[in-house]
Amino acid sequence: MFDLNCRECPRLAQFLDEVKAQYPDYHARPVAPFGDDNARLLIVGLAPGMHGANATGRPFTGDYAGVLLYETLYKYGFSTAPVSESANDSLQLTDCRITNAVKCLPPQNKPVGSEINCCNKYLSEEIKELDENSVVLVLGSIAHNAVLKSLSLKQSGYKFGHNNLHQLPNGLWLLDSYHCSRYNTQTKRLTEAMFHAVFERAQSLLEGV
């Protein structure tokens, strides 16, 4: 299970120490999953952002990447508010949980393979807790591959692509989306309509449509 005191990746542990020294008020530790413990929708991102989750301690909170995500969660009934301001606000998620493939902030937002692999055991435990027919919605190809690794599945059998849907052997659905990063949204690689289409699909799957 999640370990707030994990320091298994030397590069990440050292980097968090440096960030904490520079920004004493930041969380600067592994970021715990956030949301409904009995969720049927698990959203998997890449890793905490420097001035987002790494600062606030809540996934996708405090930086640009979370703006579209929380607005969309609210639109589709998975969140009680359209904006996640801090880990201490009153926002709650309904039937939804958010986590990351890597729980610690990596330098340049780029974890290396060994760090993704080391953190994979936590993601594996989170996925094991899901009921059959739950939806794992991944934001980006690294999260997609991390989910497959956690289930010992080959990447070649499950191609990543925006709004691609895969039925997994354990009865779960794997649903792909481009990451809601500032770069992807500002370049229109990911539009609001494209992101909404993914959530409409997830909602339909959960409703059994």
C-alpha cells in the first residue's frame, strides 16, 4: 500500500530533499491517491507536478494540468466541485479515484524506467482493489504502460491511442486519453471536446450502456 515515507528511488529522494529546502511549505513527499475508496473509475496520471501535487499533496491540484481534469470530473458527476484548490478544501470525488504511475516528483517531470518499475507495486495494489467492470482511465502512454506492467500484460497487445478502449483479462476496462498537460491543451493535441468524449465513454461503461 501507499507509503508516505518511501525513499526507495535515490534520485527522486534526493530531488525531493532539494525541493523541500527550496520550498519549505511544499508537500515534497510521495503523493497519495485521492478520492473514493470504493471507486469504479481509477484515473492514472504520470507523476506529481513541481508546483501542483508536489506542492499541495493532492493529485492534479495547484497547477494547470488539473484545470481541465477537475472541470470534467465535475461535469460528469465524479466531483463535488469544478476546481481543486488544495488538499484541505471540501472537494470530494464520487465513484472516482486519482493516482499516479510514479508517486514522487521527478526532475524535469521525467521519471526513468527503474523509478516507474519501483513504484509499480503501489499501482498494482490499487488496481487489485477495483471491482470487475471498473474503468482504469490512463492519461498518457507512460501511465498506460505502467498499468499493463502492473497486470503483467504485454504492451504489444494493447496499443495506446486517444480514446482507445481495451478489455483486460481481469474484467477491467483500460481507457486511454492524452494527458491533460498545458502543452497538450495549448497545442490542441487534446481539446476539451476530445477529453469530454473519453469521460462520456467511461460513464457509459460504468452505467452498463
